[in-house]
Amino acid sequence: MFQTSEEVINWINRQLNQGIKPGLERMLWLMEKLDHPERTVRAIHIGGTNGKGSTVSFLRSILQTAGYEVGTYTSPYIESFLERISINGQPIPEADLIKAANAIKPLADELAQTELGYPSEFELLTAIAIYYFGKLHKVDITIIEVGLGGRKDATNIIHPFLSIITNIGYDHMNILGNTLTEIAKEKAGIIKNGAPVITAVTDPELLHIFEDTAKAKRTTVYQLGREFTYKDLGTTETGEQFSVKTPYQTYTELSISMLGKHQIENATLAVMAAEYLKQFYALYIENEHLQTGLQTAFWPGRFEIRGQVILDGAHNREGIETLVATLQRHFSDKKIHVLFSALRDKPLKKMIHVLDEQNYHLYFTEFDHHRATKAENLYDLSNASQKEIVLDWPKFIKEKQLQADELLVICGSLYFIKEVKKVF
């Protein structure tokens, strides 16, 4: 029996060497043994390549401002392991984590004796989250973020009343497929019977996959640019301004503090979701709840500004392109220095190529993670005229002297950002 949260976390982390184990068989086995806690979770399921966490943050903030108790299950963590399972932004209490883990540990040991094998790290944590929200602390709404893909993801044992698929891009191709069509089919796997899907995907071929899946599941697709739209009203000193039109209401002046046009898109998905809940589930969400919720939403490690340093977890080509676009939108007058590190299973050449095309000074480094890429390998992939290898990145961050017209951007991996935040 576990006595401390540290013991639980160590137990979960010991399964990391198993890697990713797609498939629902182990999760379904565990849920049956736990008397199906997933059936009592009132959930919204959020998938997509980029923007999942920010969309979770916007929607949670709207619902929380309206007075609802909102659970979230997200990954990876940035500051505390326990933040991955939270209620109204507060991490799961240690006592509840221990209680849930003690319910699941003997079952995991039993499962290991079958042909299915021991659950993975992500499966164990997902089981704990589902047990927590389904048995120990039932909330008004739980927002669950897909870990990887959708169809075979451990979170896909739930039956949500609404799904959101933010966008489709190239990531985890070794598991999800080498084309956007293959990736879209995997992500469409979270679309469930009678549960509408809200998406910002606009590519006709990819949207066709969602439409066909929704038709088979007898449900509806709400597409950004068709059923609901936004208008970019420009930037301010404190963020972005925009308007949103849904089938039910028009919001003429909204603002967010998270920077970037992509965040307007993520916020618009959250607005559409809130409007859907308001119309079809009679949630009491006033205009001021929505406006305040959007304005106060924050997600660490996503274009997080700390003086002249920006922390951004961009970890694929589309994410890096979005980061560059946001820098151009808000800091076109600044000279940019980039400290970059990434995991080896990411599209490294494509990511670095995006940075090479800018007039940035690039610094390549490595960090303590079993999947981290060596700094010299990253350096060799770059064609930038200004590039260096930095091995002692904590010292570099602390001692880097920036002029008034310069910024240091740290990016490439959310896992790297997590390590940076420990020292900066």
C-alpha cells in the first residue's frame, strides 16, 4: 500500500521504460474491475495536434467563472506532477491520489499476469484520473485531453457528450501514420455516438473524414469557418482582441491575454463549446462569465513571457511556425535569440528549418530526458548562419546578457520547458 504521493509517482514513472502502448484492452480490463467509473464521468474530450492544453484552459476558465466545478486531465505537466489531474485548476489532493493508486495497484499487478501485460505509465495515470473523477470526487464537468492520437488512446474509454479536435498536423508519425489523412483518421476515433464534434480543421479532405465518422455515429460536426467564425480585431499591449459568431449568439468584443492568432482560434473553439453547453445542456453561462473566463485563462509554457525571456513548448513543425508567427505579430522590432532542445522522435529537421529561415541566433542544447536529442545532432541539422552549441543551459539562461531590443526564446519541447522552469 502506498503511503505517500512520492511513492505513487515513482511507481507510475517506473513504467516509462515500457514506452507507448496504444490500444484500449488494458484500460477496459481495469475499468471493468473498478466497476466502470468511466460511465459516471461527464466529460468533454479534446484531441488534436496542437492547442489542446490552451483550449482546455479557455473552456475550464469560462465554466469555472460561471460557477461550475471543472475537472481536467492534461499532459504533460509543467510545474507539478499532480497538476495533470486537477479541479478548478487545483491539483488532486495527495490523499486522493494515494487512495486511487491503492485501488489500482493490485489490479495492475493482476493484469500483468495476463497476456495483456502491465499497464503503461499513461494508462496508470489515466486510470487514476478516471477513478478519481468517477468515484472519489464527481465534478460538474471533466475536460479530458487526449494523450496521443485518439482512437487507441487510453482516454478513449470515456463516452463524452462533446468532443473537440483542434487541428491536424505532423506529430507522432511512427504511431499515427505518415500522412495527414492517416493522422486524421486516428484523431477522429474520439468522435462518439450522439456526441457532436467541434473542430478548427478546414482542409476538405480531412474534414470529410470527420464528417463521415460523425454521420456513422449519428452526430454533428461544428466547423470553424462554417457553423461558427471569428474576426481578428488586432493586438493590444495585454493580448488579442476578436469577435465570435456562433449559431446562437454573436460576441462583438472579446479579449485574451495569451498571445498569438492561434490562441484566438483556440479561444473560439472554447466559446463554441460553451455556447453548445448553454444551448443543449442548459448551463448558466452569461456573457460576462465568458468574457472574464477568456481574459483570465492562462496555460504555462505557451508563449509565457518572463521579462525578456519567452518560454514556449512548441514541439513540432506547426508549433514552431505558430511561435514564429506570434513573434512577428508582437515583437517584429526585436532581435531574437533561440535556445532550442527537443526529443528525438520529433520532426527535428522540419522544426529547425523553420527557425533557420528566420534571422535568429540559434543555440542548441540538450536536457536530462531519455528521449532527448544530443545538442550536436541538432546543431548539425541547422543551416543557420548564427548557431552555437550550449551544454550548460542553466548557466546560459542565468548569465545571458540581453540588450533592450533583444529577446531570448526557449522552445522545442514541453519537457524541456518543464526543466527550464525548475531553474528559471
